[in-house]
Amino acid sequence: MFTRTLAVIATAALLLQPVPAASEAATVHQAENATISQGVVESNHAGYTGTGFVNYDNLIGSYVEFTVDATAAETTPLTFRFANGTTADRPMAITVNGAPLRTVSFPGTGAWTSWREVSADAPLNAGANTIRATATTANGGPNLDALTVGTPSGPDWSVSVVESTMARYSPGTLGGWGYTRGLYLWGQYLVWQRTGDPRYLQYIKDWADRFVDSSGNISNSFNNLDSMQSGNVLLALYKETGQSRYRTAAAKIRNRLNTYPRTSDGGWWHSTSSSRIDQLWADGVFMVNPFLARYGAWVAADTFTRTEPAKQMEVYFSHLRRSNGLLYHAYDEPGEPTASWVKPSLGNTNGISWCRAIGWFGMAAIDILEIIPADHPRRQALIDMLRQLVPAYAHWQDPATGRWFQVVTEPGDSANWTETSCSAMYTYTISRSVERGYVDASYQVNADRGYEGVLRKVSVGSDGRTNIVDISEGTNVDDVLSYYYNRARPANDFHGLGAFLIMNEQMIRTRH
């Protein structure tokens, strides 16, 4: 039975639901622009917003005072963004228009680069209000970055994207078995996990049931890694419904890997077709390795499921990594046949860092780390990969948009452009890496900028449905920059929809 009851979807249930209405916009007040008593503005700890933060003097009575305008009398949240790199709480007394509100705790955040938020509801008068945060101990206050007044506005973009996609496509017209639909539906599954809307899981189930019969048969030879990614949908449905047919179908992918061809050092070929022999594409690690790790965790664990996902990551990484921390798109093992794009001087890679290929790799590393145990012998190797990728992501992030370029290392080429799906993938990878402590908390600012940059590519059309733009279409491997620059950019391409949902659920969950 379903772990959450699935309602029968009437035809009307697939009609687009209204985009969630936005509340009145919240207002952010930077602490460095406020009135400061016995404190200084500094910028020596990364991760702040604006141009700096206030470092309170270490004494009772130091304060920061904000002037806040309200259009009408109301009670609204006051949210303070702060960092406290000590283990001692630094409580502050909050007053509104001179009247005590309450004393708010500002506990240790683990590092001066780890920024957190605390909130308190406050009554405001119509017009100008003064809000003061005063240190109550000899330690002074925390480092104070900003005050947000009100509830952040905007729709639930995950819900909007899912509702819009369900309105555009029925499960029968969504598309065939393939990695782009599997990616999108995994994103929808994450939204279902948060919202519990039964229509979302039913839609996923109805799509999968086009390919899996009542006995678990699925008509696919699984002769390329791309065809295996949607196996994650089967695992999710088995986990949520308990129906053995989804386990049976997923086992066909798992068992295919027993005989799937490899390079001499054990890397699975991207495809068994004659034009892909001996090739490793960075894309491929996401198509199969998280699935195999989940299969071991959710269905049946054995030595193969425990060791192979991380091993594959190491093999691919050894061939694709660059000295600048990024990856090349693909590698062809020396021998015959040799792909036309091979650059022998660059390790038999194609010599180009395509943004989404690197995004797939980062997400795969994150997802595998979420599944394997803490004592896994290759766990540190995966973390070390992220410790190379995340700084490289940060280095190549476009400062103007917060996004990343289609060819990551060519920001100055006028033919290049910032691509939405990889920007979502990088944002997700950075945010989860910070959350899990794989990288320094200072990189959260890169995730925040990436998130803002991706959101600027999302809009609502005249039909009330969301649109996400500047998503690269599916891409093969080449050694010519113009090939990547000239890829089509279809709006609402499923590469982008799926990556967006995965990113947005992460950012919602971590409250960024």
C-alpha cells in the first residue's frame, strides 16, 4: 500500500492550480547602513550580504539600530542574520520604538563564516520605526549582517513548476523512458516528499506504469547509461508503494551492470554503441551511480552495490579532472576506434569543460555521499572530489549574474552564455556541500548568488504557467567551442526543470 494515501485523480485535478500568491515583499536592511554604537563595520569574514557586517564591541550596551518604515500598523517577523564563531551565546535585547520586545538568543554558529538567522515577531507602527539590537553580556553581540522585516515574498516555485508541467503534459504525453524525464520526475518526487500532495506521486506512478507491467517486466535492453537514470523513479515507487513489480523492474538495471562493458581500469562505457566504445562521459556518473547506491540501500545490499558507485566516481575523476579543479566533458581510452574529438595532449579528453557535464558529476558525488555509510572506505575520496569542484565552481561563477557559462572557462567569449541547468546543479552541490561540512561555510554565498541567478531565469507567462529559459538542449561531445555555444536553448527543457526542482528543494529546506 502507499505510505501516503493516493487520491484518485479526476481530469480536473490535472488542471493548473493557481501560482501561489506572493505576500508583501520583505525588506532587507543591511547592518552596515544602520546606526552603530560601540561597534565597527568589517568585511573580513566571507558569506555576508551587502558590503559588510557589524562587529559589536565586547561589552554590555553596544547596539545596532535600524530605521524601518511600515505602510500600516502590523505585527511582522524581524529576522536577524548573524554569525557567532564562539561557543557562547551572545543574547541581545530587542526594542521596538523604545519598548522592550524580548531578549533573543544568538548562539554559536561554529565559525565566523557560518551565517544563521533568528526571528521574532514585532508590532510596528505606520510610518517610521526604530529597531535596536543591544548586547546584554560582556561578550557583546554576534557579527550582525542584516535585518529582514516581513515575510519573504514570492511563490513556491517548486509547486509552480510541477503544476505547470502537469498542466502541459499528462503522464501519457510527458515523454518516453529516458534520463531527462527521470530527472524531472525525481525532482517532482522531492516536491511530493515535502508537500504530500497525492497527485504528484500518482502522476509519477502513472508515467512509470506505461513502461512496467503488472509482473515487473520492462522492455529495455539498458545498453547505455542514460537509459538507467529513470531507474531512480522505480526505486522511489517501490519505496513508497511496496509493490514488488517496481523492484523487479529496477533489478533488471542492477543485473545489467554485471555484464556491462568497461574500460581497462573498470569504468563503465557511456554506451555500448560502436561510436561510444571505451568512452567515459562525466554525464554518465549521475545516470547510474546514485541509482546503484540507492538500490543497495533500498532493495538489496551486497558488495557490488556498496563498492561500485564510489569506485566508478574515482575512475571517471582520474581521467576527467583538470588542474584548475574542473573536469573535461569526456575521455576516450587509447586504442581503436578513436573518437574524432580526442586530444591526446590533454589525456585523451575532448579538452573542453562543458558546464552541465560537471554539474552531473557534482550532484552524483553529493547523492552517493547521502547514501553510503560514514565508514565507507571511499567516502573521503568523494569528499575530496567536492573539495576540488566547489572552489572551482566558486572561481568560475559569473559575478554579474551569479550563474555559470555554457563553457565554464570561457567567460570572456561573446558567443558564450550563462546556462540555467548547470547553474542549478552547481548551486545544489555547493549548498549541500556546505550543509554537510564538506567545504567551508564561506561558499554558501556562492550558492546564494547562484540561486538568485537561476531564479532570474524563471517567470510566469500570460497563461499563468512558469517558464524557465536558457537551458541547453541535450549535448554530445565535441572539441570545438562553437559546438557548445550553438546548442539550442529550449524553454522548459526537462534538463532544466529537473535540476531546478532538485536545487529549489535544497534551498527551501535550508531556508536560503
